[in-house]
Amino acid sequence: QTNMHASFPYESNRGREYGGVRRPDVLIQSHPGLDSQDPLVLHNALSGVDDGQNANVDDGTGFINDLPLLKSIKPRNNENSKDIVLSGASAPSDVFCSVPGRLSLLSSTSKYKVTVGEVQRRLSPPECLNASLLGGVLRRAKSKNGGRLLREKLEKIGLNLPAGRRKAANVTLLTSLVEGEAIHLARDFGYVCETEFPARQVAEYLSRQHTDPSESYRRKELIHATKQITKELMDLLNQDRSPLCNTRPQHILDPSIQRHLTHFSLISHGFGSPAIVAALTAIQ
């Protein structure tokens, strides 16, 4: 069994639980793969994620639906270098707002609860979102005073967002996703890799041209070595304890590597490491 993240279960026998079940119903409500005593089960990580079948969610009209295209903007050394610190009475696990998902079909639109801790992470390095981008992520309605109103709401929970702030990271499609939806996407990607990637067919195709027994033996040794290295990488990624949604798990890796994994998680909002593990699992 391979757990793609402490807050993200992944099982090789997942195909059985999906059989005959309508996909939106199982994505959030079924969380196999971790022991019930584990404090980091997906239920805790995604307790801020609604069951997703909200028929009355707006289809996007009146909301900021698209973020700017990818631009190469280098972060300045003298700004955006410090984490945003909570100074109010709000706890990181408190819910700041709920936002409709961007990737769902209109017939099964999900809503995801965004915690104060997640907003704090989006305002801190490495992203350092400004009011405009944060408003787009949170699907705030366009208005003349939208930025000011958002800053005022943030100030009420102890978060300070200066006007005219520059973002520190390049904007990608992942920037538009909140953590709940990014994890949802990673889980779906893992399911598709597990059930649909033609691993056997690819392996057989690549082996056709190597019929010499000595060459086949050498390649077999290479495959065993590759699988061992791949397993070591997967084991490392499975020990990632980056904060996600309303969880802040205790680190078990050395800080010298955990900080880099946390950086990757903050940029991809929890999607990155689970997606890599899913891809590596598919070729194992």
C-alpha cells in the first residue's frame, strides 16, 4: 500500500471501490488507505470540503474566472520575503469562506471551504498573492472597491494585505485552485493512472526490439535497479508533511528536505507530490 501524502490516501486496489459508483459521490466521501487511528486521515484534511453536489452554485457569471497568463516576474529580494503572521483571534483552522470549484461540471459543482490558514499560506512566500489575484482565487465578485473590501475582511481576522503589493511567483493554472480542489484533482489523477495507464502494453512494446538473451538480462537488471530508486523516491514523498487544508502535521523528515517539499506543496497547493507518486506508481 502506498499513501501519496499523509492527508491523501492512495491504494492499489482502489478500482474496486469505484466500480458501479457515481464518481462525484465517492471522491470526497470515501477515504481508504489510512488507519482510522491516524490523525491525518483524509477526512481531517478535507473536512473543509463539502460533498460537492450543490445545484445552486453560480455558474461563474459575475466572478473573476480567469487569472492572468503566465508571466516571468522575478521576486524582489527586498519584498515578499516574510510569512504573513496572524495577529487576530482567528485560528488557522477557522473557515474564511467557501468557493465553487473551477474544474467541476455544472451538473455536479463542488464547493470547497477555505481556511484562514490556507489564506495565510497564499499571502505568504512563495506565492505572496496580491489582492487582485487572491480575489480571483476566492471568486470574489468584481467591484470597484473589491480589493479594499477584501483587505478589510482580512484585517478582521488579523491578516494584513498591503495595497499595491507585487506577487512573488509566476501565475499558473494551479494558482487558481484552492487546496481542497487541488487534492481532489490529485486523487482523480491517481485513480486514472491506476486504472487506465497502459503500463503492461507500453512495457511489451518497448521490449520487442530487445530479443537477445544477454541484452534482456541486462535490461532486467536495469529495471530492478530503477524500481528500487523509484521506490526510495516514493517513500520520501510519502513522508511529506506539508500543511494542507485544516491540517498542520508534525514533520518526520529532516528540515533540510522538508522545507523544499513544503515549497513545492505551497506552489502546487497539495497537488504536486501526490501526482508524482501516482505517476510513479503507474509505471511500477
